[in-house]
Amino acid sequence: MYTIYVGDKPIILTTETQKETDFKSYLLKSVNIGKVIKTLNNTDLKAVHLVHKNEEKLLSKFLKLLPNVVAGGGKAYNAKNEILFIYRNDKWDLPKGKAERKETIEETAIREVEEETGVTGLKIRKPLSTTYHIFKRHGKLKIKITYWFEMVTDFEGKLHPQENEGISRVEWLDEKASQKALENSYANIRILV
């Protein structure tokens, strides 16, 4: 199973059909994804299930429905075991951004964390879950596929929010502050933190 978020509402890719309660099911091969997203955004439905019989093809068939944007991001820790958060569009988020040509996804993740926060000396510890969400840019729907990495740094310098990317704050948050920030964050970020 895969979960793709539209805001905080999930589209669940599955091979199983279930009795509909607070969600609606559609066949993946014949779905009108634009209508599904509109329905999710404009009703009190909690989720949508897209059903396909072949588990191996669930994600690849879904990703063909809309243009894909590949991104890399980081859950970065400092020496005090605090997590690096950014504040953008009135929500707490983790730094991430679009991959550039001829760049590995690991290079993308490190570059984006550095650009959005001013933090340097980042080293990747391990890959984390990949997240998927649907967004609208210039009136067109797209799927963002974000490859996340756990990172560490000894950086103790000044944090610099990348204002031209709409980031107004960058902060190292301890466990308690991280949990508080997640109350005003995105569903796919809550999965990672």
C-alpha cells in the first residue's frame, strides 16, 4: 500500500476492496484523478482508495496520472539531537526541494537543506521513507515524490531562512518543541518525525 496526500487527506493505493465508510473507492485504471482531488478537497470524505489488482504496478500506474516532480529533503539533527525545521506558508516543515539535472538525490537533499536553512557540514546517516503529495502549480496538478534522508551536522552557526522560497523562520527544535510544531505541519511530515 502507498499513501499520497492531498493536503492532509490521503489517497490510498491498494489491492483490497473494502466496504466504504468515510472514504470512497475507485478503480485505478479508469479513475479521473482531477475529479477525485476536487472531491477530496470539497467534501468531508476522509480518504480515497484507488484499487488495482496488481500490487507491483500500483505506484507506477498512479504516477502516470499526473506530472511528477522529484525532490530530496532532510531530517537533520545537530549535536544536541535537535531537529532542523523550517516555517513556510504558516506551517512547520522539513527542508526539501526539487532535484536538478545531473544531481544524485542525496546531493539534492543536502543542497536543499543548506540553501533553505544556511546549515552546512551535513552528512547523511540513512534514507527515510519516501513521501508523495499532490500540489497545484500554475493551475496544474502535480505529484511531488520526496526522497528523505536522516542527516547529522556539528553546525552551530547562524540559521538563514531562504526568504525567496517563502521561508520565514528556521529553528532547531528539541523533542517537545518538535511534537508541538507537528500540530501545525503536514501529514507526510508527521510520518517522518
